[in-house]
Amino acid sequence: MPVFDFSDKPVKNEDTVCTYTAFQSNAKEKTPEEPILVLDNSERQWIHHALGVFINPAKRTAFEFKENGETFSADILKIDSRFVSLIKWLGENHISVRLSGKNLEDGYAVYRIRETAFGGGTKLSAADGFLQFMIERLLASTASEEVEEDDDADEEGDDMKLTSLQSISDFMTCAGRTMPDNIRLWARRNLAVARSNEVSPEERRHAQRALSIMMNIQWKSNYFEAIDPVEARRILDEELYGMERVKQRIMETVIQINRTHTLPAYGLLLVGPAGTGKSQIAYAVARILKLPWTTLDMSSINDPEQLTGSSRIYANAKPGIIMEAFSIAGESNLVFIINELDKAASGKGNGNPADVLLTLLDNLGFTDNYMECMIPTVGVYPIATANNKEDISAPLMSRFAVIDIPDYTFEEKKIIFSKFALPKVLKRIGLKENECIITEDGLDAVIEEFKNTSGIRDLEQAAEHLAANALYRIEVDHVPQVTFDAEGVRHLFL
């Protein structure tokens, strides 16, 4: 168990005393019942908002309260394991803070920490912004299994104080073992490179850029909160008409997540004609999972390097599309929507982009050439779309649960047009439903006109054409309403 020693000089012949125990917590918000830490209040009850600093003058882990010109010390009894490194950092840097807490039977439960300026006023500075950023990040992280000191934390060049790297260095110190081990060790190595005078300025610039990208991503665990199945079904019904088999498969995924609290081993591959709503299904799933999403359009990727990034040996090197997706999302748990997977095997020149996707889909980790680090992918849920599964390689197919999406029937297209497409267009352009009316035979004529086209995109364009024509006649000819029968529809679409 680590012991905080914030004194400038060691006290000889005095044993260190660790007064606290670290407890496991994954609470996303802190309250007196779920505190950051607990201080001893057996001899004195502490006020709600207390000022002071974390210190260790007598080799004890403690907090020094400052009240009305007097100083009182209280041992730290318990700390949320995620905050051990942060509390140590606050003490080592002698940062004045204001604690918000509540006196309970087992101690003074601290649930908020703010940096304060000299005299007790809230500093509200960039420094306090960093402290609040760190607390939010730590709250979003998963409790580490153990808390231990990192004997190798000091590296050659650590005494160099480069302002441009200070926030990165502080973040790494405070985050501690809440970051994945391989990323934590990678960050230390790159920080040493960024601070070293023994490498070229280009190498230092690349190292700092890579650090900035990596540290701004919230690296979450693969634990997923339970999803409300009723809400999930409501979203599916709102986004999709019919497609009961597809909805059933997605609901099975939801129930599986609720039981295991992890993502399924396989993503979804949606195969069907253009315009049948494959991308819309993918967006609905991301909405149900409450995850950010990103898209990879395989038809526009000709070189694997676009996905894996370029080596830092080049002056214009940069991360690949996959790493950039993590950076834009700001977290490691996200939905990857891979459009046109059947085009993935059509790479030109230096290799096959489909081979790169295999490492992403295996959930074993993805390596970007620029980052030079194994990126955890256990929180990535892939959803791919394709028009023709015969053009997809067997290794890629084996990574997905395949769902075939048939084209809509004549009756389904009628309902989609009349109940969804046309009302949506009328609302968008400001027409009332009784201003643009389509008769039953007119509706049949619309569907007949586009019977040989797949999907519903042409129907949506037809609804746009009808509504625009009705609006024109109402505004120009000053008619109260426009009715389209079969003859009117055929005349309009000549």
C-alpha cells in the first residue's frame, strides 16, 4: 500500500504510517455516501466547505485544515482507488484546495474537491480546470484492481519543465493505473522522447502529437450498463417500419448485453439492396447502445495505410482513419459503421484494406503505425453494410452475424410512403396534411411507378416532388388544396 510523503526532506529514524485503505468504486457521481475519500473526524467535526492542503509532516497520510487562522490535521481513512494518484499529486505540489464534505459516523466524507487561490477564494483558473477535468475523467474510469507505487515513474529528463508538455505530464501522473497498462507505459516512453534533447525536433513533435491524441481519449473498460429493452424497442419502431426479423436480432443483442454486461463477440453485417435502410439500422443501434459512432466508407479506401496511419519516419506522417475515429469520439467505446464492406477487397497498390479490418474486428487490439501502440478494441461494436455478400471474403464474413434485409413489398412501400415519407416532407416544407392529398389510386400509381427500384429512396424523392408541386400550385394558383389521383400522379412523373 503506498504512503504519501509530501515533506521536502526525509525525517530520519521514523517509520512511515499509512492511515488509509483504498476501496473499489465505479460510481460516476460522488456523494457523501459514495465519497472520494474519508477523513478522521473522531476528535473534531469538520465544516461543510473546508480549506487546506494534503500534507504529510509527520510521515502520516493526512489533510491539514485551515480554520480561522488555526491549523488542524486529520488522517485520511479511506480513498477511492481511482483517486489515489490524484491526491498524491495535489499533496506533492502543495495545492490549496477546498473540500466539500459531510460528517458521518465513519468520518468526514469528501465528495468534491476544488482548487483555491491564496486566501480561500475559488481560483477558477486553467489549473482548476485541469483538476476538474481529471476528476471527471477518473469518475468515468473503472476502478483499478490494485493500487501500487510505480517505482519507475521517474525517467531521465523528468526534471526538464517544458510548459507545452506540463498538462500531459500531470494528466499521466494523476490518471495512474486507471489507464490501460500498455498505454500508460507507452505514454511514459513518448513523454521521455518529447522531452529529450538527444532526438530530432521532428521526433519530439511527433511524440508530443501522439501523446496529445492518446491522452484525450477516455480509455474505458468493456463493462456496459444494462439497456432498457422497452426503450430499445421504441427506438427501433420509431426508426424502422416492418423488418421484424432485424428488430428481433437487435433485441437479442440487447438482452445479451444486459446479461453479460459486455458486447457480443460478433458485430452485425446488414446485407441488402440499396435504399433499404441499412445505415439507418446502424444509427439506431448506436442510439440504443448510447455510444458515439463513426463511419468507414470502404469504397473510398484504396490503401491500407489510410486505415493504419503512416510511420513517424516521414515528416508529414499522421494517424490512420481508425485512430482518428477514436480521437474524434473522445472515448474507446464506440460503434464503427463500415459502409460497403463488399468493396473492402478492392485495394490498389500496397495491400488489401480488408486485412486491416480483421485486426479491428477480432477485438484483440489494433496497432496504428503512427501511434506505435496497441489500441484496445474491446469496446468497439462493428456494424457493416453491403449490397452483395458474395464479394466479401470468408475471413471477413466469419467476424459478423449476417442479417439479410429483403426489399420492401408493394404493400410495405405504400404504408411507408403514406405514413412516413410524405408526412415528413410536408412537415419540412410547411404544408398541412389537408393541403396535399393523395387518393388511394394515386398512391397505387406512385408505388407502381417505382416498382422496379429497390429500397425507398426513390419513394422519398417522389414525396418531395409531389409536395413541391402542391406548394407551387397553392402559392401561385391560390388554390386551397391539391389532390393527386392516379392520372395526376402519372402526369407529374412523365
